[in-house]
Amino acid sequence: MQFFRYKLAGANAEELIMGEPTVRECDGILSSATNSELIEAVAAYLSRNQQGVNVKEKLIAADIILVQIKLNEWLASIKTSPTYQAPRIEPDSDAEELPYNCTTTHIKAVAEYARMSFLEVYELRITEFWKLFRDAIIWNYSRTEAGIEKLRHAKCMLQTEPDRDSLKESSVIRRVNHGEQED
């Protein structure tokens, strides 16, 4: 489990040791609709500190901003890891665009894959959620031949090194290597 250190910005400036946030806590801190929701989310998360410090009365605006910044930095740094990164599947060019944007499809994918309720998914540590989300995407696409092809394409798009064995087998490369002209 990941642990974070937050130093409160107020007069008492206590350092808090925090556990990894849950999906609910990340959503509340990073996607709050109002300032009061944001304050409640930060206070709820920081109240889970290992020292048992009651932070609600001690929070100031700088604390809230600091938690958002540190959480964003941490999420950005670990979300690029292959362990947590779901394949980027390109949408079909002929697929019809939905008239509305659904904001909980990631929760639904994990809930169905892991046979959990939405409430159970929201209480997962964020890294557990990302692992399950990645697996859910791979599993759902691996069930059809078209989906497997999309997964292959997504894997190719992530590759940074050339597939030398496939290149050696290419008829185009053989003709070029033997001095034949391309038509």
C-alpha cells in the first residue's frame, strides 16, 4: 500500500501520514461539482490519517489545493505504468457517436468484470481499481475476433522498438535487401 505525507499549511502545520486513496476519495477530490463537496472530500480523506488527527477544523484553502496537486501528481506518475494502463482502443470510424456522455462507464466496467456493486467499486483503493479496469477492458475486447484485432492494434501503438522478426519475414524487405525495385 502506498503512503503519502501531507504537511498541513495551517498554524499547527502537522504532518499527516495517509494511506492510498479510494476511488470515491479520488473522484470527490478531483471531480467535485462545488467547493463544499471538495472541502468535504478532502476533509474525509485527510481524516483517515494514521495519527488520528481531526483535520476538519484545521483545514485552510492551501491544504485543499496542496492535496489536489499532490494527488494529481501521484496519479499521473503511476497511471503511466503498464500495470495500471488500459489499452487505448481506437473507436470504429463508422460507429455512431452517442448524444450524451456517460461518466460512470469505468465504474460499470469494473463492477461487471469483478461482479461487485458500484458501492464496492467506489471503496477500492485506486490502484486496485486501475488494475481491475485494465483487465476488464482486455477481457471484454478479447471475447471477439474484432476485439482481439483492436487489442493487437493497441499493443502495436505502444511499441517503441521495431519487431525485427516480422520485418525479416516481410516480402517488401526481402526485395529491397536483394536489390529488387519496389513496384
